[in-house]
Amino acid sequence: MTVVYKYPLRSPVVSVEMPDGGAIRLVARDPASVNPAIWVEHDLRQPAVRRTFLVFGTGMEVEAESTHVGSLIAGDYVWHVYERHRTA
């Protein structure tokens, strides 16, 4: 079964447990809370994994071991969301 879930990004570093292999479909301001959030499409048959997302403002140093997943505009600011690389 495939579903899309929302994950609020309420701090600069957010770790969430979700089904493995989820594809990020949207990075935007959550209209319900005005906080940044990501919407991820999942196959609920997959086992759960922990994924960590990082939020950086424009001009901030980005963590080297991360991958850009999307950006969003919030008022006068542009925020950039990265996923920390998983370690084996």
C-alpha cells in the first residue's frame, strides 16, 4: 500500500522513523503550522528506518555528508533541506 505522509521540520535537525525507500515529493511550509515540512511517499510494506533531515538558511555552511532534497521560501527567508547520509 502506498501513502504520502507529512513530517514537520520543527528544528534544524530532525530524525524520523519511516518506511525504507520513501520518496520525498514536496518540501514546503505546512499551511497548518507555517513550519517547514516534507511530504514523503511510502510503501507501507517496507521495514522502518531512521532518516535525518537538516535545515539550513541561505549562506549557512551545509553539512558535507548530506544531500539536498528541496528548498522553501518562508517570509523573507529561503530554507534548504538536506538529508544526512546514512552510515552503514
